[in-house]
Amino acid sequence: MSQFWPFVIAGLTTGSLYGLAAMGLVLTYKTSGIFNFAHGAIAAGAAYIFFELHTRNGMPWPLAGLIVIFVVAPIGGVLTERIARGLADAPPSAKIVATVGLLLMVAGAATAIFGAAAINFPQFLPVRTFRFGGVNLGVDQMIAMVIALVSAVALYAFFKFSKTGVAMRGVVDNPDLLDLAGISPARVRTQSWIIGSMFAAMSGILLAPSTGLDALLLTLLVVQAFGAAAVGRFTSLPLTYAGGLVIGIGGALATKYVVDVPNLAGFPPSLPFIVLFAVLLFTPKGRFVETGRKRLLNERKAMSPKVAWAGRIVVVAGLVIAPQAVGSRLPVYSNGLIFILVFLSLRLLVRTSGQVSLCHAAFAAMGAAAFSHFAHGFGLPWLVALVLAGVATVPVGAMVAVPAIRLSGLYLALATFGFGLLMERMVFGTGLMFGGRGSRPAPRPGPLFGLMLGSDKGFYYVALAVVLVVAAGLFWLGRSRLGRLCQAMADSPVALAMHGTNVRVTRVLVFCVSAFVAGLAGALFASQAGSISGIGFGPFASITWLTVLALAGRGEFSAGVIAAFVLAVVPSYVDKPAYTDWQPVIFGSFAVLASLAQGGALPGAAWLRRSAERNAERSVHSPVRERRRLSTAGVQA
């Protein structure tokens, strides 16, 4: 057993910190109904501030820790609670986009200020070791475990026995009754967000010495607490902490066995997300129910069909003549065209069917790798390889649709986020996708009838043709029976099922169609670049895409065009490096504001919401009007 103890000790250290972070996450979710995707970014931000105070400015580490944990973190908790309060009446997708936008803001600001390169984070705790049971045990490990354990026990005791803790449990069950008792629910939620931010800060500071200062890496490490939260069913604090310990020990022991198996090198850091995905997938249906209210918003545009078609014609005409006007930026516009496909496929899920996907970049990566296999490996014609790349992505979409059958909203977003991370860490490096070299060649189309389709201009028009064909297909799909079912499913899947429609089949079909289009986009990315790798297809790319789409409006096709233009084209016209550095912060800020507007928390948002509901009332096919008609008929009967 002596050979296992070093791994167990290391697993207990990291697992206790995962449990610590997860308990703060569960606490805020229990009391507010908002799952904070930015929890890891808050931990990373706290580690950066601690580094600035202690390492760069020479402040004693106990004082720096106290300032970060008891001053900076509570301020962040108060600000986050204000955002969460404004999201109380927002739909589930808006809550996800808001916290995802907050993640981009915090992590992006840390990267912009301190740089993208990892910074060495010196160990500030004592590094002496002593023998215990035949194993070298570090003092820093013991201190970290003790801090985590004491904090976890103190939080449980506080939540179970103190008056404020009882009030926190009450705000979950019945906030109105708590208000009648003279205790402000808003104040109780603020206190829970403060505690959650303090736990995130502690975990970030204690994890940083083992990873270095890397905003993305540190954020992902704390995000591994999602698996521990899933073990606790996002409600139980003791089970959440125990889940962190189990995941930490399991990951540490796994490193002992995968060292000689290169293809499984990504398994140990992926274990938390395997646990997350498995818990969400195999937990009996009905156990995971989102808190908060779900608002019905009809997303039909108020503009007349003639105006809409005139706008589409103008956009298409502009895209056709673009190569004559953009000069050397033509490859940038080709990239923008491909992103239109990405956002059209993502919109089909998010806007049309009301589902949230945080693994969309994995669909595109699968299409890119499949295109390389078909076009370069098997030597198939370019167009055939393109179509087969989309077809090869469909089974992946069907696989992701399995949790979509049982989950929705937040829990579906968590499942797809975990799936995207598993794809990046365990599949991207295999021969099935990008192989050990990390990249694959991908050809451009050959000449056709004397036209050089492989040139920059030729490829632009090929990409434009694919975009127009896909847009026409999605336009037809939106007006077909499947499109109407998707819109009804977004409004009320329960009502749709009561009318005899198989909602499961509808969800699988929409995921498959979306994956097919995303696979086409990935294939075009590969063909344009000449080679493709897994860089740029990680889960944070999916997060960015969802955020940008949320900012682009609700237009059926204009949203995809605007999102692609903002993400791919606008940066080429801004020569200032600061824009590139701060772009995630800009996107994240606007995503938070857009989500708050959907929740009615911004000036004028309530008026816009009432206007949208009046437009829904006027619509002949409005779900609101139909529901009232059925209700009236029932009363008369």
C-alpha cells in the first residue's frame, strides 16, 4: 500500500480544495437559483490579486490573504449578487449567458492585465516535509487540507445551526414567508454570495502554487468543482465536499496507471467532468429541477416580411460584392462567412428550440477532423468530403442529445460543457481526430470549369454558396413541421408532450441538424487554413460563441450575420492591440447587460418586455393567445 499513499495524499489535497470551491458554488445556487459559471474565474482573479500584493509588492502573505478573502472577495460577492438579483425573472438561457459573460470578463481582464503567458506563483506556505506512515508529507499540503476541512465544517455548522444559516435555508424554500418574518431575502442572498466568493478566493489562492498564474488553467481547475457539486446533487454541502475528496483521490490514483498509456493522459484531469456527465445522465429523471421562474417570451420579429426580405437581399448583395471592396482582408471575410454557419447552427438550438449547448466547438472540431480524413486521407472529391464531414458529426450530436432528452436549461448546459471538455482532453489528441502531431492537412477545392476555386476569391464564393444553401435549408426547416415543433418545445415541452408529440425525437433531431451544420463549418475552417488542429475548438470557444450570439439579437438570420461580423471581421479593422486583449471583457460585459435586460433589471427593459408580450398577443399563432383561448374554452365548458 505504500506505493499508493503519495497519490492518496496528493488527491486529498487537491480534492479538499475542489470540495471547498464546490461548497461555495452550491451555497450560492441553493439560495439564488443562479449557477455561477464564473466561480472559477473569481478564484483565478483572487489568486492574481494575492500575487500582486504578496509577490510583487512584498506584503506578508497572511495580510495579503486576509485582504483578498475578507475584503476583495466580499466586494465581488456583493456585485455578483446584484447581477443575480437582476436575473431573477430572466429565462434560464439568460442566466447562463450572464454568468458565462462574467467568466469572460474576469478571466479576460486577468489575461489583459497580467498577460496570457503563465507566471510562476511561488509557494507561500512552509515547504518542509516530514515522514508519516512511511510517506513524505508536505507541511503545505497539511495546511491546505486543514484550511479546507475547517472551512467546510464551519460552513456546514453555520448553515445548519446559526440563525443566518437557517434563514439561508428558508430563502430557498419560501422567500416570501421569510420576508414576512422580518428577514430580508435580498440580504440573506447577499450573505451567501459573499461566503461563496470567499470560498472561491481561498481555493484559487491555495491551488495557484501548483499550477502557476494562468487565468484559463486556474479557471478550469476550479471548474472541476462542478463534478463535486454534481455528486452533492447541487444541494448537499457534506456530499459536495465528499465528492471533491473522491474526485481528487481518483484523479491522483489515475495518474499512476495512465503514465504508460499516452492515449489516456487526459483521463485524470477529465475525471471531474466524467463524474459530472455521468451524474447528470444517470440520475433518475426529475431529481434535477431548476429553481426560479421561467418567462415566456415570444421571439417573433415585429418587422413585416417585406422589410425582412429586403434586408436579406441587401445583405446577400453586400456579401457578393465584398471581394471587390475588401482587398487583402478577403480571408478575414471568408472566415466571417464560416462563422455565419457556426452561429446559424447554434441559434437553431438556443433560439429556435430553447436548448443551450456549451460544446458547439467540439462539433466544429469533429467536422474539421473528418474533412481531413475524407479529403486528404481517403482522397475523396472536395464537395463529397465536405458533406461527409457534416454527416460524420451527426452521431456526435445524437450522443449529446441523450442528456438533452432528460435535462434542460442549466443542467443541459453543464452536461454539454463537460462533454466539450472531455472531447478536448481525451479525443482531440487521438488518431480519430488530430493525432499525436496535433494537426491535420486539409485541401482547398480544385479548379472547376476553369474557375480557380482554391484561390482566396474562389474559396470565398464557395463558402458563400455553402452559407446560402444552409440558410435556405434552415429557412425551410423553420417553417416545416419540425421547425414549429422546435418553437413549441422552446415555449412549453410539457404542453407539447400532452398533445401527443414525442419531444425526445424532436430534441434529438434538432441536435443532429445543428451538429451537421457546425460540422460543415469546421470543415470549411480546415479547408481555408490548409491544416487544422484542436486549438480554438475548446469549451471556452463555445462559451464565447454563445455570448456573442446573445448580443446579436433575435433575428432569424441577421443574428448569425451580426455575430460573425462582430467576432471575425471587426477585429481586423481595429489596429490597437488593446482591443484584442480586452475583447473578451467587452463581449462579457455586453452579455451581462443583455441578460439583465431580459430580466427587466435595466431602465426601459420592462417596457420592452411588455411590448414584446403585446406583439405576441397580436400574433395569430401566438402561444400566449392560444393558451388563453384554450383556457377560456375550458372555463366555458
